[in-house]
Amino acid sequence: MKRTTFIALVLSISLLSCGKKSDGIVLHDWNFGGRPKLIEFLRQRVYSFEKTHPGIKVEQSDKSWNMIREILYADFSAGAGPDVMNTHSNFAAEFGEAGFYYPVNKFPDFEQVKQWYVPHLLESTRYKDNYYGLPSSAIAFVLCCNKELFDKEGIAPPKTWSQFREAAKRLTKDTDGDGVIDQFGLVLMGGDKGGFAYRMIPFFFKAGVNVMSEDLKKIEFNSPMGVAALKLIADMYQVDHSITPGFLAYTHSEVNDLFSGNKAAMSIEGPWFRGMVGDKNPGKDMYVVPVPVPDDMIAQYDTAPTLQDMVMYSINARSKHLNEAWELLKHLRNEEADMFWITQDLGATATTKSALNSREAKSIKDIPLYINELNHARPWPPHPQMIAIASNIYTPYCQKAIVGELSPKAALDQAAREAQDLVDGKK
Amino acid sequence: MKKATPYLLLVPALLFTVFVLVYPLVQNLINSFSDVSMITGRSGWTGFSNYKHVFHDTLFWRSFGNTSVYAVVGTVVALILGLGFALLLNLKLGKITTVMGCLYTVPWIISPVVAGFAWKWLLNDHFGVVNYWLASAGIVKAGTTWLGNPGTALICVMLARIWQFYPFAMVMFLAGLQSIPQEQYEAAAVDGATMVRRFFHITLPNLKTVTSVMLVLGVIWSFNDFNMVFVMTRGGPMNSSMVLPVLVREFSFVQFDLGKGSALSVVIFALLTTLSYLYLKVLARGEST
């Protein structure tokens, strides 16, 4: 009797503790990365969405940007994952092909929503015939120059490869007279494979090099100009010693510390960098200019393409609330929300026509430059294997060439062979 | 009912073991013989091809070499350090011994991830304290890079691992030292043996079993160590500090080739099972003597 009572008690407590089922709809929204200001903005945006959509609750989770691909793959493969998330737009090919993202062009009002955005920015979310998200924020990779160090040296930010190399050499020095170089011309982010690729490829693009052919069948980054771009960086490291020696271990935090602490004069970065440096060293100023071009391409300095990257908001194809997720997506990404990317320093550029053409956009520092760069920028080729090629093949071989383990030509040729095998499905 | 009760009480633990241990092991073994990609999903039995890919991958052999050095050299140095501190603590100098004993065990109780991040910043080339001290003493140039240098990255990760493991060795050796009969030392002193001779002829032989057990355990644990290496270097720069557990992650969650990752983890499992068998043999021999 005593045993039966005990078992009945345990079972009752278990049933009662299951909790009351929610009456409304719950959407799960994952925010990857972002500075505190951006996260706060997103919280406000979700709050306003819930007020205008009673019956829908949004549960937000903040996750690491560095682990975004692993986290999403692990969850999507298991049939789980959020309803809505922000991701790289270059995931459209890989995740769209795998059936993880829902094609937003299937929603009836997509054609109207489409009109909000700058057309070529929206195209970054497209793979084959479908659009797999709404643009959130656009990034053009530029050259950030430490204003204090440049002004002290009396040099202007470089426009050509020769000027770039010369500036880096002049800005590499022993500042405290102890016989040890403690200030370097350029800092590279070698400790993050994807981050390194993003900072190398703008040199290739500016030199007119393609990563792949237009039909996405042939690897082309090992062209003579590609080799020349890599040789520039390799010579700066091996001959001039104007690149930070420990770059292979650097991630965002080390690059920020070196730049903020006047140990590095230049870095290839995006719109987030001014804010990041400002958080660490308030008042620290920088020149933000296009990535340099080869000497004989100076006439195209303002129009040669840089790398464009973009964050987009996407919907999980297995979401049980597709329509509600679409409503949340539109609220997070409409023209009103997009203005915040102009008026607040959220770390990237807006993507809607109204925001980019606004009076405010013309008057805020760096925005006109980023808009111009974005008008000519190119994204990574929309191939499902592109991320794997950039991180696992392109980056390691470029690094080997920079430190002198391989010549730039040998490195890029070997990388191209391995990448071609991946594209051809041999690997 | 009375006879069945003990078995019924075992059921939750058995279920837990099956779901948390047996099922993942079996699934992993099946995956190692299949073409499993997170991108495409399983596409059938492939036999031993995943194992062939692993053994033909130069990165596997490089990682195996790195892991062996990391495990064996790291463990041996940690044991020597642990023994040194244990001998110090065994001098029994009063309350100070207790305080020092607590302080010496601090590295062991810090989470490996936290320790990894701390060491990463200690070894930072421009802002790290290690470079500051070494440069001030004139031993190295200011700005020397440790984790960004393929020649020193593995050594640095090993140092961090030694720092974390030596307290455990110290505690085990201290227990061993305190179980050595004092009469042996007294007899040796009467016979005129010096301190050094007593150490080599009494202390070390009596610690043989403890040392063997610690060596095998230390190597097994180091072989399995993912946290320290991943946090400090992620196996870089340029795979110079890549170890087998981090390589499993590389295959499974970066290249998304679960079949290859599973095959590698089965290889590691086989290696560690062999080492565990050795450990049990050593333990059994120690108990019989």
C-alpha cells in the first residue's frame, strides 16, 4: 500500500510539472553575432512585433557568429533549428540546395517586398530560381588606416599596390628605440580561416581576378593577377617584414587590440571596425578607403570591385509557422527597421533603397564610401562548395605562400586543383 | 516481486547507459562504414573506404604524431613536476604546507576552457605577460610570437596542459610518498645512505606502481584532450598543433564528412582501448605485489 501511494505521488507530480501548453504561436529567432547595440535594437524590434501581433511570441537566442555554420548544420540535419535566423547570404547556395531554407519568393507579397531593396543586394540571397532570405545588412571590405599613425608619418592612405607596400614599410618601425619592431604596417587575421579568406580576396577582386567562371564550373583564382596579388602580400611579410609576425594566430580581438593600441597601421575590414575600435579606444579615428588596386589600374580605383558580403534573414524550411515567420522577417527587415543601420552604428550598411538614398545616409561618416563600394562590389560565387573552398583550401594555401612554405604560384595552383576536384565532385 | 525489485531499480541506470553510451558508440561504428554527410545524408554502405581515406590523409599522420608528442612528453614532464611538488609538500613544514598544497592544486580545478583562454592571452605576442617578463629579462625579443609560430604552437599548448595536469600527479605522488614505510628510510640512514641514494633506491621503487598508473592515465587523458588545443590554437597555425580529437571535429563539423569523422573516432577509440588494457594490467600487477 505504502509503495503504491509513493508511486502514485511520483506520477502525479510528474504530470503536473509538465506545464500548461502555450495558447499562442511561439517563434524561435536566433541572432548570430552582433555588437551589443545591434542586439538591443533587435530586442526592441521583436518587442514591437509582439505588440502588433498579439498571439505570437518570439523567443530570441543569441549565438556565436564564429560557429554559425556548425550550429545550423547540426540542427537542420537533426530536423530542428529556429524558425527565423540571420545568416551569411552566401549560405543561400549551400543551405538552399540542401533544402534547409524556405524560398521566400513563394510568399504572395514577395514581389512588393522585393521593391524595398537595392536589386543587386537582393540578388545575393538568390540561388538558382529562388530567394532564400531578405537582406539585413551589407558589407563591403575596405582598407582601414590608423589616422594617428598615418598623420604622424605624413602619408596619405594608399591607392595602388606600390603605395600600399611603401606605406606598410614606412609604418613598420621601432617606436621606443629598444631595437625591436613594435609597430607594423599591416595586420592580417590568420587565426580565423573564413575571416582570412574574406580579407585576401578583395585584393584579387580589385585586380580583376575571378574566383570561379561565370558558369561556376571552373576555378580561376590562380590566374597571373591572382598570383601577383598573393605575391604582394607574401613579399610584404617575407621581404619587408611589414605584416605582424604572429598573424597566423590572430582573430578579431587581436586585430582590434593591435589597431587600437597603435601596433598596426592598416587592416582590411568592414563597417563594423570603426565601432569595434571605438569601443576599445573611444575617439580613435581612422581613414576608411577602398582596397588598393594594381598600379596600372589606378583609373579604376573608384570602380574596381571589392568583396561584398551580406547578412540576410532566412526562414527554416521545416518551420511549422511559415506565414508568421514571414511576418516577423518583414518586420525585422522593412524600410523603417533598415533606417536604423544608417542612423545607429550597428556595424554594417543598410540594404533598402529608401535608407541608402536618405539625407542621413549622405551625411554620416563612411556611408557614402560604403554605398559606392557596394555599387561595384561582388559577392563570393554562389556555389554550394564555395565556403568549403574558401576556408579549407584557399586559406591554408595562401597562408603557406605568405610564410614562404610554397611559392605563390605553386600555392594557388595546388589550391585550384583541389578546389576544382571539389567542384567536379571528385572529392 | 521481491526478487525482481533489485533488477527494476537497475533499469533507469541501464537505460541511461544504453542511450548515452552504447547507442552513440554503435551508431558511430555504423557511420564509420557509411557515406554520411550532413549535407547529403547517408547514401549507403561504403565498407572500409572511410578508414582508407583517414589513413591516406597526411593530416591524420601529422595529427597522430602531434598527439603522441603532446600525450607522452606532456605527461612525463607533468609527472616529474608533480613528483617534485609532492616531495616538497611531503617535508611537512607545518601550516604552510597545507596552504601551499591548496595553491598548487588550483590549476587542476580551473575549467580547461577557461585555462585555455587565459593561456592564450598570457602568450599573446604584444600584450601577454609571458613576453613581458621574458623580454624584460632579455631572454626573448619583445613581440615574439608563440601561438602564431608553427614551430612553437604545439609546445605552448603542451605547457598549458602540463600546468593543468601536474596537480593531479602531485596529489597521487603525495599519497604514494606517505604510504612508504619510514623504517626503510631509517634503515638506509643507519647504513649511511645519502639523500640522493635514498630517493633512487627507496622512494622511486616504492612509487613504481603509482608512476605506471599515472603515466598510462595521463597519456589516455591527453590523447582525448580537445578543449585546451581547440581554445588556444584550433589546431593551427597551419595544422602545426592539430591533434586527433580536434581533427575529428574538423572532419565532422567543418568538412561535414561524418563518415570520415566517425572512422577517425573509432581509430582513436581502438588506440585508447589498448592503452586502457595496459592500464588495467599495470594496476593488476601493482595489486598483486
